[in-house]
Amino acid sequence: MKILVIGAGRMGAWLVESLCMDHDVGVFDKNIRKLRYLFNSVKLVNYDEVAEFQPEMVINAVNLERTVPVFEEILPYLPADCILSDITSVKTPVQDWYLNSGRRFVSTHPMFGPTFANVKDLSSQSAIIINQSDEEGKSFFRKFYESLNLNIFEYTFKEHDETIAYSLAIPFASTIVFAACMKKQEAPGTTFNKHMDIAKGLLSEDNYLLSEILFSPFALEHIKNIYKKLGDLMTMIETNNAIQLHDFLNKLEENIKE
């Protein structure tokens, strides 16, 4: 398939590298410096070149804030039957645009960052495909994600955003609070160091990605619940209530049982 990836950031570059051996891949970015180290692909820097490339599928890999504006800019230069695709972590803003565009689309979400995950072994990672998408597009991404040994799930747009708010907003917010409490001193300990590694990995991600997750319409409910549970814990500690704390910890053990 002839595929155009828009945006040569971390995810865009990973997509180019992952697809270019089996497909005719072009990559578009107005910042030509980002294209320097992408091989086995056609490098495009203006929309006239996109029109000449004639892609069968466009994968929009820019941040959520720019996804719809970029689609609107590039749409006049695409063939009428070109499948539009995005990999955004929050689908609510793109859902209505797709449905109003009248164009074929496939919306997916690789649930990992190429700088945080081991891209040589993705068998423990997951990807979501929106089941309201075009059948040909869904088939393409199923095969692509299967080739990477990813665990594949299919959700509606709404189910995706609810799932992401739960599975990402909670650990993101908890890790951000951990990082906010750090101070410059040696703090040995296995648990601390594990948390620190997670925090460093999270904060190495693009700030736009983190804000997309936390600004999701379904995230605030989970953040409020974290705040409430912290308040409950503070009360137990302030009142030195060991019985209540032990009961609380026992409930937590039940929560995390597989």
C-alpha cells in the first residue's frame, strides 16, 4: 500500500521505520531537519509533493491539538478514495470531524511510546482499533499490529476514551504527583527507584501527549477519586488509626488481584 505519514516526531518516525520495508511510504513534515534520518521513504515538505505522491492511506501522527487542522489543510491534495487515519490518544475531537468529512477513515491507538517501550519486543503492549472505522482500514491495521505481536482490542470512540482515561490518567496523575514531591537528595530503596524510573520515562514523553490524556473529558473523574483516596489516607495517618489503615490496605490487595 502507498502510505503517507504526517509528522516526523517520535511516533511518526517509528511508523515510517515499521512500515517502510513492506509498503511504499512517504513522510511529510514542514521541518525538513526531522526527515534527515528517515530511510527507505519519500520525504515530502509541501502539499504539492503530497498531491504527486497520491497516497492510498494517510496516517496523521501529529499531536491531538493539530490533528484536525492538519487534516483540513491536506485534504484538498489527497485522492478521493484515500483512507484517513489517526493515532491520537483521545478520540473525541476527531470523531465528529471524521463523521462530517464524508471520507473513509480508520482510527487506532498504539498504547505505548517508542521512547518508553521496548520496540524490539512489543508482545506485552497493546493497540486499540476503533470498530466504527472503514473495513479495509481496520484490516490493514490488524495485520500491521499482529506483525508486531501487539495485543489488539476493538472499541467504539467513546469506549476508547473511557478506557484510556482509566488506564492512563490514573498512573499519569499518580506519577506526576510523585515527581512533584521530589527534592535533591539521595533516597535509596528499590520501591523509590522503581517509581523514579517510571517518572523519568513518563516525563520524557511529549508534553502534548501528557496534556491530551489529562484533559480528556473522562479523566477528571479519576483524578478526583485519587484526591479523595489521598484525603482518606491522610485522615488515617493524622488520627493514627491503625485498624482503619489495615482494613484499607486489605481492600487495596483485593483491588489489584488478577
